[in-house]
Amino acid sequence: MKNIVVLVSGGGTNLQALIDAQKRGEIKGGEITCVISSKEDAYALERAKQNGINTRVLVRKDFADVHEYSKAMLSALDEEKADLVVYAGFMTILDETVCRAYPNKMMNVHPALIPSFCGKGFYGLHVHEAVLEKGVKVTGATVHFVTEVCDGGPIILQETAPVLNGDTPEILQKRVMEICEWKILPKAVALFCADKIRVENGITFIEE
Ligand code: GAR
């Protein structure tokens, strides 16, 4: 059984999608064993507790710099014996030592079709604001492995959503979550736990 550790900072709807998929028996070979939040008051922590999942809180301002914070995160992941680390709306920067310790074992869900609308400054609602400003007609979400390049790691799954007349960033965010993120994140985790994702030269190959 693979230990899945989920990193969160906010509402945790993606965490909820993972918990629901686990309850439906869709994540064979893995179990969410710990949720680590970068915010003390993240509602994601409540979701974990309501489902009997062990929680930890690591707040960035309690550490001198990003390296000290990353060291603490690495120790926590080590103590939890993490086999897979999932960023599910985790908004705090870690240094390269963390992703180097978990090569192709850390995944992130991003609310756009990478390589569009990604990288520094593109997170949360800002992504959907930029999508609307540009006027693209199709957007979506991406699950990818985490590397030192922000939003630049191997792409695992993508799903599209239409941009409609009258969309606000909030309306678009909700559509992208419902029809993209909450589907592809649990699917990617299930594929990982079933050892069905292979990475060669930065490209993933999925055994369906
Ligand atoms: C999600 O839309 C996720 O894709 C995004 O933050 C939201 C978290 O929602 N993540 C990023 O923008 C990371 N670059 P949640 O806490 O309800 O899962």
C-alpha cells in the first residue's frame, strides 16, 4: 500500500475529491495517510479530520527562510514515509531539495492547460483572470509531476473546459474544478498507485 501525503493551503475541494475517490474504492494500492497544511485555518484540515486522516500544520512564517521550511517539510514527509506527495492547492514555495528527494513522486494540479497560464504568479483565481483577459475559448486543468521548474514537470493528465460568455473568474474556476480538476487529480493518483505511469525523457506514458 502506498502512503499518499496531500499538501494543502485552502478550501481543500481537491482533497475532498481524493477522499471521495478513495471511499468509492477507486484508488487501489494507495491510501491518504496524512494531510499537511501551510495554513492553520485551512478548511482542508477539517475535511481531513472529518475523515479520520492524520494532519500536520507547517506555517512558512515559523521558519527563517524557504530552505528551513523545506527542511521541515522533508522531515515531515520522511516521517510519514510518503510514497506519493500530492499538491492539492498548496500555495507555499519549497526549494529544489524537496522535489529532488521525490523524483516523479510529487504531483500538482494546476487550473489551466499547461504550458498556457502557468509559472510564477499563476495560481488560484489569478489563472482564471488571465484566461478571461486573453479571451481564449478553451481552458482546463493539468496534473503534472513537480520538478524544479515551476509548473514545468512532466504532464500526466489534462482535461478541457469551455470559456463561456459572461464568465467571471469565480464562475470559470468552479467549472474548471468540477469538470476537470476533481476528475483528473484522483485519476492521476489512482494511476500512480497502480504503477501505470512511466516517465521517459520528461514525457509520461500511461498504461490504461
Ligand atoms: C485549485 O483550483 C488548484 O488547481 C489551484 O488552487 C485551487 C485550490 O482549491 N492551485 C494552483 O493554482 C496551484 N498553482 P482547493 O483548495 O479547493 O483544492
